[in-house]
Amino acid sequence: MEKLAVQIETEYITLTNLLKYAGVVMSGQAHELIEAGFVSLNGKTVLEKRKKIRAGDEVTVKGMASITVSNEN
């Protein structure tokens, strides 16, 4: 599984945008993976596509990647 670190300049980024920004998936794939229960936030499965992801959060896509989010500030 690939470990990625992503820095954001804003207070938060939505889950679907984070997955695309990190290069883990393409646009439609993010929705499919979330709906299928393959994405977790801080160890808990998340089904909300527009979930706000903030600095300090860790998002895992089962079998693909683990993304740690930090803030540039």
C-alpha cells in the first residue's frame, strides 16, 4: 500500500477531492470506492462523499493508499 502525504492550504478538503488531488483515483472512481465502503477516515469507514477532511486526518483506500493530510501553515 502506498503512503502519501498531502498538504492543504485551506481549512478542509472534501473526501472526493482529496482522493483525486492525491492522484489515487480519477473522478468517477472516488464516488464508487466510497459508496462500496473501501474508504476509511481515521480508521472508520466513511460513506459520505463530501466529508470534510482536515489537517491531521488519515484517509485509507483499502489495498491502494494511505493519505496523511497536513496544513501548510
